[in-house]
Amino acid sequence: MAVTRKRKIIFLVVILLGLAAVVGISVTQNRQDIPAVEVETVQRRALLESKVTANGEVRPLNSYNLTSEVPGRVLEIFVREGDIVKAGQSLLKIDPAQLESGLAGDLATMRAAQIDRESTEVQLQAARNNVSNVEASLAAARYDLERAKSDESLAKEDFDRAQKLVEQEIFSKAQFDAAKFRYEGAKALVRAQQSRIDQLEAQLRDAKIRIDAAKTAISSADARIAQTKARVNAAQDQYAKTIQKAPIDGVIASLPIRPGQYVLASFQTTPLLTIADMSQVTVEVQVDETDVTSVHPGQNVKIKVDALGESQLDGHVKEVAQAPTTSGGGLESLSKTTQEAKDFKVVINLVNLTGETRNRLKPGMSATATITTDSRQNVLAIPLQAIVQREKPTAGSTAKTSGGAPAAQKETKEEVQGVFVLEGTHARFRPIKTGIIGETDIEVVEGLKEGEQIIVGPYRELRNLKDNTVVKKEKSSTAESSK
């Protein structure tokens, strides 16, 4: 009897221990199935900024590729890459020997033409003087001719009268011969004067011809002088170009030429050097097509140039391209129907640059631009990782059969964005409307209140978390981030 009672007690103890073990295992298993989540209290942010980040390069306001306008060998280079130069400053010298020889020949030709002109000018003046003298002599000869003709007329009258008187035997033969002699002399004098006039007129014509010839010679000399002067001016201009000078203020961005190299006079050859105008520095970045719609001229930008370390420069958006760029930097064909992601060029003006910073910036330096596209003050904002997509019923109906049993339920569902709000120990999915997106936070315009607690992680739990799931709060992400 005592043995039986003892066995019953042992059996009861074994059963109780077994039940305790089962209950313990069940409780432990249930506790392990409850997801542990991170929560954060919904708060207002003093400032939330939406930003777009893009990479690009430092670009000058303008760049000038200097090519040689004269052929020759480079004798000297007066600058080095990176030097700051002023407009008109001498940069390099090209051997002028060949140009000097040509210039000397042109100068000699021009001087010879000038001497010819001076000699012809003397001849012209002599011809003009000769014309004046001949014209004066001709005037005197014509006057003498008129006097001779008058004397001839008187002598003829005397001769005619003497001839009548001698026939009447009033005049003697001697008187008649004297009258005849005077008349013959007067006629001879008229002929002589006329001959002299003819000679003078011929001389006058010759003198005028010589004047015209001298004028023609002078015109020809002037033409030769003008031609040679043009060649001299061109040669002098070419000679002056053997000293290459800076066309603009700027910095020597590249200097591939070396002393001793032969250069050609062509705009299609490799530039001797490149001058970058850094008076206004820009940064050109490529913005993804998904972000470019929010980028507009005038927006503030922070720029980090790799070569300047962690310092940030200020800027603002100057222009936004209206067409995408190709890998080569040009406009992509608008007729192209490619599914590849496209980038748009955005030009940013750097502002408030110190002289030291401006001098340190070089064209082509890599830069990262952070463009502030929008901002809000005193807004509700939550971490981006808290946003999830879940389906919610948007339309549905539950019909019942005549026996009261529910018929098949049809539900049309759509995905909406929202967050899981911690209500006690349950995670409740709540759709929200959002505004601008910051670097780590997003604005909430509808669906949440300040002070509510939302689940922000971990991702492995949020990914599969369902509405009304029992959860346990593991720790606060805010508290963790503040440690």
C-alpha cells in the first residue's frame, strides 16, 4: 500500500515536470516568433532640404587654343603650365630668320619704287616747266607773227604804190627795187615767224606728252609702292607674330609645345598652348534624367573639388540643358529611341571665390555638386527606411447565401506607400502622403502626427511585416544614432 502511494506521487511529479517543460518550450517559442523592431518618434525638423548630387568638372568661362600664324621653329617659351598671364603678355618666340629675309627684300623693293617715283616726279616737274616756257615763247612768237604780218601789209602797199609810180616814171628804178626788197623781206619774216610758231607748237605737244608719260610713270610707281608696302606691312605683321602673345587674361591650361619644335601656320594643327579664362569659374555636371526635372537656374549649390580636399565652394545653377548629352558630350539624337539612362548637362557658376581658391582651381578638375532643389521649414519628417509598400483593399463586397454563409469575397487591391505605426504591441500599417525627400528623411504631409511612434527597422523585419502584427520594441534608432 505504501509502495503504491509512492509510485503515484512519482508518476504525478513526472507528469507535472513534463507539462512544465511543454509550457516552457511553448512560451519560449512564442517569444522567439514575435519580431523585434526599432522605432522612432515622429518629430518636426527645423529644416528639410531636397538635394540632387552630380559629378562633373571645373570649366573656365572661356578657353583659347593658341595656334601659330607663322611657320618656323620655336626658339623660346616664356611661360610654364599653370602660370597666370595677362592679355598682351609674350608667351613664346618663333625663329624669325626666314621672315626677316623676306621683309628685307620687300623693303628694298619698296625703296627702289620710291626712288623711281621721286625721279619721275623730277621729270614731271621739268616737263611742266618746259610747257610753261614753250607756251611763253609761243605767245611771243604769235605776237611777233602779228607784227610781221602788219609790216608785210605795209610793205606790200608800198610795193604796189612803187610799182604804179615806176610805170608812170614818177619813181626811179632804185626806189622801186627798194620797195620790192622791203616787201620780200617782210614776207620772209612772216614765213619765219610762222615756222617758229609751228616748231613751238610741236615742242608744246611733245612737252605735254612727256607730262602725261611722267604722270603715268608716277601712277605706276605709286602702284608698285602700294604693292610693296602691302607686302612690307604683311611681312612686318608676320614678323610681329613670331612673338606669340596672350589674347586674353587667364591661366596656361596646357602647354604641349617644346623649344626646338617646328610649327606650321594652320588653325587645324595642334594648339601651341591653351589659355583658360578663369575670371568666372563654372562647374559642368551631368544630372540623371530622373533628377533633372527638379533642377532650375538660380538654385543654390555646394561644390566639392577633389583637389581642394573637404572644403566646400558656393555656387548657383546657371543653365540646364534641354536635351541629353552623349558620351562624347554632344547632343544626343532626338530621334533615337534607346532605353539607356540619359544625363543632362547642368552648368553651375561658382561664387564668392577668394583669389587663392581661384588660383588653385584648374580646368578639368573633378568636382561633385550638391544642388538644393527644394526646402521646407518646421515640417514632419521621418527616416526614408520607414517607408514601405503594401496592398490595401480599395473595393470589395461580402455577399451571403440564403443560409447566411459568406460567399466568395472579391477584393481589388492597390499598392500604397505608408509606414507601420506602433500601437501598443501591434504594428498597424497606415498609408501616408509625402512631400520633398531629404538625404535621409522624407516629409510627411498627411497620415501621421507628431509624437507617434513608427517602425524604422530592421529591414529584414520591415520587408515582411504585416498589418496588425504583434511586435516588441527592441531599441530606438534615434537613441542609437545619438550614441
